[in-house]
Amino acid sequence: MIVMLNGYPGVGKFTIAQELAPLIGGRMLDIHTIYNVAFALTEFKSPEFIKAVEDVEAIAYDLVRKLPANVPVVMTTVLAGRSEWGDAEWERLLALGHDRPPFCMVHLSCALDENIRRIQSDGRGAKRKPRDAEMARRNQSEAKPLLGGDVEQFLALDVTTLDPLEAATKIADWLKGVRPTA
């Protein structure tokens, strides 16, 4: 099982994933684990950045595929709108989901004022996460649709008033109704 938490920066994907993985007996692979090598050693969105992300991702996804089938993997991402790079990323995620079914997509969202509060929190900078309130405003005003709303196992969850454990518990409860696929 792959449980993909997709949402704009600052909605709580990482923190919720940290709570969710042990609740379902799974492992966690967040987007920053993959991207931080590229952020540290290349220029953002340069050809070297994209190659570094793809190379680290290939290693990570290979390891995910080797995990026992009964070990769920909780992943985080930000995939919204359409672009050549985003579409290629989406195709790789779908392939991973095909190899480790079921592929479960959770779209996380929160109100703008809460998104701004979260995106500006102290711990984000040390993790190379964006902390720009304007980014939250742009993301919510432009409202590019998150990818994955059309997958069979889909949950949209507004986490504005939920703490991370409450959100993780709601997702874990939803996952109990997800039927394994072959």
C-alpha cells in the first residue's frame, strides 16, 4: 500500500505523515528526504537539480518496492497543475502505486490564515522547507488543482482545525475501508 499525502507547502503533510506511519504500521518517505540532496548541491530547477531528484527518487522507489508487501508506505508530495516535470513525477508515482497496491491519495488542505501560520513556523527553515507567507497566498489564490483526485482510493481532508494526530487518525480510519487490489 502506498498512502500519498499531497498538498501545498505548510498544510502539515510531514507532521501528519509522522503520526500516520506508526498508526498503520508503515514507513514514511517524505518529499524532502528525496529533494534535500538536490537542494544542497545544485541550483533549484536546473538540469542538475532535476537529475539529482530523479536519481535519488529512483533509489528510494527501488527500496520501497523491496519492502514486504504488508508494510504500507506513507509518502508526501506537492503535485499541482500540469508541467512536463510534474507529469513525469506523477507517472513515476503511479508506477510505484501499481507495483505496491493499493495506491491511496489524500489531498490535505487548510484555511489560508492557518496555512500562513504553519508555513512560517520555526522548524521549517532547518528542514529546507519554504517559509514564505506569500507562497501560501499564491498557492491558495491560484488554486492549481492537486494531482490525484481521480484515483480510485481518494480522500480530501481539510486539516484546518485538526492537530496532526487527529488528522492521521482520520486517514487511518479511512484506510481501514480501502480494499487491497492486485
